[in-house]
Amino acid sequence: MSAPDRTAALPARSAWAAMALAWAVPGLGHYYLGRRRTAIAFFLLVTAAFLAGISFQGRLYTIEPGQPLTILATFAVYGAGLLNIAARILSESPVGMILAPTYEYGCAYLLTAGLMNLLLILDAHDIARGRKS
């Protein structure tokens, strides 16, 4: 007995739209593709990691001249989409509080949230293209 095809009843969806939605709000690309439970789980996971990073005084990276690794860190943090943009607008300082004992944990959580969402964007793309069921 084979597993039922979960995508057979769903209409074809745009891979680019799924990717854009997945970047904007974690899990929204999966929701658009009909993966409701998965979308909610991904939204909660990425949002919780991002909020933990903010609450731990983590840094919202920006590119700094002479610091090439900040390019990668900035790309990773921007992977969280609108969470990152909202945090930058609402925060007084995107640098974080370097002297806080939880600063490094906060940075790790923020980077992890962004990188997780970047993987979810690729996953939504693969699902929309039919490469993954």
C-alpha cells in the first residue's frame, strides 16, 4: 500500500510566489502550497528562535567595511524576512548589547532563525516544482 499523494488535489502553484511568501513570513510559502500544519509548525519554530535572539540581546547584522564575514551574517539574518525588517524598525539599536551575558546566544538564535527560513524557502520551491511530495 502506497502513501496517498498529498499534492494531487491541489492546483498548480507558482514556485516564485511560494518562495516570496516563504521569505516574507516563515511558513507562509508552505501554507500557500496547502501544507497547513507544517506551515504553522515552521512559523512557530522560526519566530520563536528569532524572538529568543532579540530577547537575548542578539545583533541584527549589517555589512561592515573590512569585515567580510558580516556579509554572510547579514544575508543570514535577512533570511528571516519581515521579522528582521520589523525588528530593525522597532529596535533602538540593531547592534545588540555586546556586554550582555546572553549576547552570543542571541546572535546564534538570530542567525539560526534566518538560515532556517532560507532552507524553508528552498523547500517551498521544491514542493511547488513537484520535486518533493
